[in-house]
Amino acid sequence: MRLASFSLDGSDCVGVEKHDGSLAIIDGVASMLELICMGNTGFAKTQAALSAGKTVRDEDITWHPPVTRPGKICGVAMNNSASNERKISAPDHPAFFLKPASCLVGHGGAIRIRTYFGSAHPEPELAVVIGKKTKDIDAADAMDSIFGYTICNDITGNGMRAEDMFHYWALYADPDNPGELLRREQHLSYAARYKGTDTFGCLGPMLVTADEIPDPDDLAVSCSVGGEVVAEDSTRYYNYKVVELVSYISQFMTLEPGDIISCGTAFKPSRGRKSIHSANFQKVAGPVSVSIEGLGTLVNEVIVEDRDIGQWRLN
């Protein structure tokens, strides 16, 4: 099934795509999270909508992110084999960060870039939507925790990442002498601003249930900005498979229905050698689109706001 969240005449709705491409409203369902948690009852309501639900046209609705307020969004870092040659050192396991739900924007919404953000670019990614409470699950069993998939454009503010860089001495307890501290030189930039700023999480347009995607680890991905292709890639080049990501994250954080795992950037350059890193929204006009095989195409306009940062200091 292909599911969507949207507003119609000021009311929030959840719909299912019919064979003719129209959306049928699922009655008695207030949100996608509610539908996910309903289980078989939600499936029955969806089937009823497919046969007799009120249909709406794309031009009459405003798209929301498929899950409007997920409990957490886990973004997986440096998960494309194309990035391996750039790693000076790296862990032998997935590394991930959190994005807030407030950064989300749906299909057709605007990515708003303020001039004081500095450079920012798109990152096309496969996103997993969790279907049930999951903790300490083995990779072999993790597919059962996946409700479906959608598209994420994980907007990244390189300018803010550089501004927030610390070069410092980290302090660690000496394992051989707990009373002493070891100093280790490190470079560190926290992800909150450069990954979590408002509109830096484009999601949608559809949530496609897991049964429709037999192999999420072999899906073609492309991204274009202003009509020019900047990435042609595939999820087959992820270092870690989808179920491995679900399993690994669940060893540390309980995954709950509606949680999202954005699996990593598909950024191999286009045949013309353009790359996502050259698509700085401060200089390259949108719209930006991300297409993933079997999931559709997510399109968002880019609006650059020429403004200075507010007076956040007291003096």
C-alpha cells in the first residue's frame, strides 16, 4: 500500500493511493502514527477506503510528511561506500545522529535557507519507518519491525558544521590508572544546527508499506537540483543493510512505531560529474527532487531568505 498524510480544506487526513493514482481518505484515522499502531484494524480501514473511500486530487491537498511527528529521526552517517576513501579513521559499526521532528517538511513544501546559514546542500536517502516497539533485536529478525519506507532529503548545512567545529583536548579516564586522566586531541562538530534546522528534513511523498519493497538494499536513487542531476546511486552501495541499521540502533535506543531511520546519503555523482556537494542552495536555485525506485519522487522548492541572525546576545 502507498499511504500519505495531507491536509484538505484545513483538516488533516490520511489517505491511500488507488490504482488510478488518486488518494482515498481513510475514515476514522487521525494520523499516520495512529494507523501504524492500529495494526489489523488499520489495515481493514485502509481496505475499506480503497473500495469506497472519498477520493481527492493532488491539486486540492497540501502534503505533510508521511509521519508528521515521529518520536525520533535517526540519521545514519557516512554509510555510502563512496565515502570510505575519505575516512581517515572510522568506527566498524553504524554511526548515527538525531534530527528533531520540527525540521520536517512534506512533498511540495519549501526548504528555507537563510543567508546566515552559510552553504547547504541536499542529501538523498532511503528512510525506514518503524512499525512496532523494537529493542535489542537481531538483524535476522529486524525486517518484522519495519512498517514501510519513504524518501528523505537530509538537508545538510556545511556552513554551520564548520562554524560549530571544536578542536580540543578530550579527557578520558586512564584504564590502567583510574585516578589519572588522558588527554586526546579531537575534532568535533555537533549535528543539531547543521542537520536539525527548520525545513532540513524533507520527507515523502508516500509511505510505501514493506510488502511492496521486496529488497530495500537494491533501489536506484537519483537527485536533481534546478533540473540538473547531481546524484545517481543505489542503496546497494550502503555499507550496512537496512536490517543491520535497525538492529544496531535498537541495541541503544528503543525504536517505537513511527520512528524514522534515514539510512545514509546516496551521493555518487551524476555521469556529468556534478555532485550534491556542488549544489549549494545559497548559489544554486531549486527545486530539488529525490527519486527512489518503487517509492516515487519527492520535490521541494528552495527559498533563500536574505537576512541577518537575530539579536540573540543580551549585549
